[in-house]
Amino acid sequence: MILRDRVTRLRAPLVGDGYGNQERDWDQAVAVEYPAGVGPASSTEDVHDQQRTTTRWRVFLPPTADLEATDRVTWDGTTFEVDGDVERWKRRGRLHHVEAVLLKVTQG
């Protein structure tokens, strides 16, 4: 697999919010860079109820990439949410690559 892009995985620690709940502290996120392949997956636009564009990209990462559904990914100057579960693909019984869908919702 040819990975010509670079992405940064952001992982935020869980902290207490003062009310007994846990939330992610994105100001304290740890960044790790990975080689990647990134390509468009889909885009939808809602112009009736509200001005909103939802864009999804698919990211391919090496098998050593540590990515979780609660992480964020920055690519090409844009920060995305991980949409759904992270997929770990195997070939001949060995981990071959990691895939995920990235999500960005733009209001306006």
C-alpha cells in the first residue's frame, strides 16, 4: 500500500468536568504523526432545515497505527472526527492496514 499523505492523530485524555462526569480535554491532546492515504468518501448538504455540509473521507494507515474511534485526525489543515469504528484489515492472518472514516460537519 502506498501512503503518500501524512496525518496527525490527536488523542485527548479523559478529565472530570466538576459534576462527576468524564469528558475529553482536547487542549491536552497528544499528537502522533503517521503516513496515510486519504481520499474522499461522500458529501451531503442540507439546505432546507439548516445550512449544513457533512463530508466524509476515508483514511488508510499502516498496520502499526494506533487509532481509536474517540480520536481526532488532522489532515491538510483540517481536523476531523473519526466516524464509527476503526477497521483493522488482515491478509493471510496478519494485520495489513488500518482504515477509518473521517467526518467533518460544517454549519453555515
